[in-house]
Amino acid sequence: MMFCRITFAATVAGLLLCAPVFADNVTVSSLEELQHYAHKSGNIVTMQPGTYRISDWLSEEKLRDKRAQADYPYLKFTGHDNVFQMDGVKIEADTKLRTILRPPVHTNEFVISGRGNTISGLTLTNIGDATSPGGALLSISGDNNIVQNGTFTVRGSSPYGYGDLFGKGGDYTIGHHKQSGVHIVGSGTQIIGCKLYVHSYGHGFYIQGGHTQSFQDCYVEGKIRATDDMLKETSGPAADIDFRTVVANRDGERRVTPGYMKSLAEDGYRTYHDIRDLTFLNCTAKHMRGGFELRTEGGGVQIQGCQAIECERGYWVGNGATVLESSGDAKYGPLLFVEGKRANVHVQLSPDSSKYHVHAIAVICGEEHQVHISPADLLESREVATPILLGYGAPAAGEGMAEIKPRRATRVVLNNETKMPVEISHEAIRCQVTSEGEIKRNDGKDTQITRE
């Protein structure tokens, strides 16, 4: 491997001088050796396959020393321009270590803060069920890093088993401690061929900063549970508060409602703040609260060839988002929420349905969207007639059991090629609707309707 060295003289002269700076090609067989090279730069590091336990490396005494130094991550990649080849390597972090380290909230367990690194084939796994103070299994804060062909399993949150019914953030009826999967703030991050299993209350992949990030051939999966099953509990945190929820249900009561299916995790792929130039290609979310919740202020979200399977809601997109050749079901909740301005959405609806309550296929508000919903299987149609709602906004916190209320939709073009009915509220203005399914209600203003 050869690197270019920029000298002061070359910069002044406007020239880039490339000198052969050869990388070390080393093999490591312990976490201590791995951490040593993770702090260095410009190396090719191959780790011998095997299972490596954090508890075998960081004794209780070492963990206490780390706490005294306010050094909370287990392992940090601070070097630059390294290649870590880690096929067959599994690193286990027992959640009980958190009780010794006692990190502050939002502490991440493994951190890539250096630039230009490639980490391939790594398996990171939480074991046990000790509580997290809130954070992520892996955080990528440096720029231009590539993580590929990794497998990550995250555990340890409290309470677990109810999803977001009892709160998130600062609004809650039961105090909670999240633990999420992969946290990204570094620009130019590439996540390729990675699998993430979320067995905790927290997000899968979530982006809170940076720009120009991409995901390709990734998979994230949580677990689901019926509210009927929750309501059978006679003791525990939910029963202790009489199942009192944060969000009111459709009857106006703040209580868990039977007949719904909930994800026990949060969102599969999630953005916060003004993230720009974000790409998802051939990615899948299964059993998550939101499959792809990508409501960026700046726009530039591109979703292509993706799939949402049995999530509480499949896609939630906003300003300038593009969704192409992607699909999902409305088995446990809506396929689609659209808001903001000028989204271009082409999604396919699979025929899967269930006995659980689902109140909409799609909920659309905002301005100047192009929304095209087609059947994923031309030979098989969804058995349950569930409406596509135009001129309505997502329910409070996206909660499936909450009321869906009218909200302004202006100059939206909707093409419904499914047999599902369409309902148009009085908040839809100057919209154009073409529908294979029945128009059950049209209270829109200056709205053009074409029946296929």
C-alpha cells in the first residue's frame, strides 16, 4: 500500500508529491494487540479467527481504571487509513460489564473515530441482559470509514418488551434506558453487507450527523409482540402503572389497547437533524418500529430496491426524498408516511395482512409530492380493504393505535394501482388522484380524480 505525503514545500509550489510509505502487514491474536494497532495508522491488520471476550481482556480492575480516566468505550479505532481484516472474528461484550464501568448516558461501546479505515468481517455481540444507561454498540464518528460484512447483535435495555408504548426521550410513563445498534455521525461513511439484530429498545442504524453516507445490502431485524400478550401481565413495570401510555389511543385513552402488534425496538434506519446525500440500496428492515424513518430537513435521501417486512410502519420520508423500486407490507401498520415537500415515491404493496388493527396503507400530507403505489403481486391482492389517506398526517409519534387526523396536502399527485380504497380529506387542495381502488371519500378542494 502506498500513501501520498503532502509537504509544505509541495503545497506552496502547488504540487502533490507521492512518496512510498509502505504499510505494515500484521497478524494479531488478542484484543490487546488489536487495540494497539487500532491507535496506529496506515496498516493492514488481520485478526486470527475466534471468539474474543471483553471480560477476558478488561478485568474489573482495568474497568475501574477506565472509569477513573473517563475512558468509557471498550475498544477505540483512533488511527487513520487502516485495513482491518476480521473474517471469523467474534467479539463478545457481556452487558454486566456496564455495571462495573458505569458509563454516563449516550456512551458507545465500540468507537471508530479515525479516518479512512476499512473494517471487514467483524462480529460484535452483546450477551446478557444488564441494563444500559443509553448508547450504541458501535459508533462511527470519523470520516470516510467503511464497515463491511459485519454482524452486530445488541442487547440490554430497560424496560424491554413493550416498544415505545411507555415513552421515548423525555416523555415517558416508565423511565427507560435504551441501547441501540450502530450510531453514525461521520461523513462519507459506507456500510456494506452488514447485518444488525436489535434485541433491545433502541434504533438499528441511526445517523445523527455528517453527510454523504451510504448503505448497501444491509439487513436489520428486531422482535415483535402483540399488545394482547402484554395485557396478560399481572406484575412488572407495565402492570404497575396499569398499562398507562404516553400517546392517547383512538378513544382518547392513554392506555395500551388490545389488537395491535408492536415492535420491541425502534427504527431500522433512522435520521436526525439536517442530513444530506444519504443513500440506501438493496437494504431490508424487519420487525422494527419504523423500517426506514428518514425525514431529513435538507433532503437528498435516495432509497432504491429496499424492503420493509412486518414493521409498525414501513417508510416515513419527507423533503426531497426519492424512493424507487422498493416494497413493503401493511401487515401490522402502514406501508408509508409522506410529509414535507417534493418527495418522489414509488413503492409496491405486498398482499400480506393479519388479524391485527391497521388503519391505513399510506398517510400523505405536504406539498408537491409524486406518490405511486402499486401491487407487489399482480395475481394476489390484499384481502383486507385498508385506505390510502390523502390530506392526513401521521398519528402522534407515528403510533398505530393513535388517531389519524387531517393535515394539509397541496398539489400532490397520487397514483394508486392497488385495489385499496382512497380517502381524501378537506385538507387536500389541488391534488391529482388516479386510482384502481374505490374513492370512498373526496372532500378535497379542486382535486382531480381519475378512475383506472
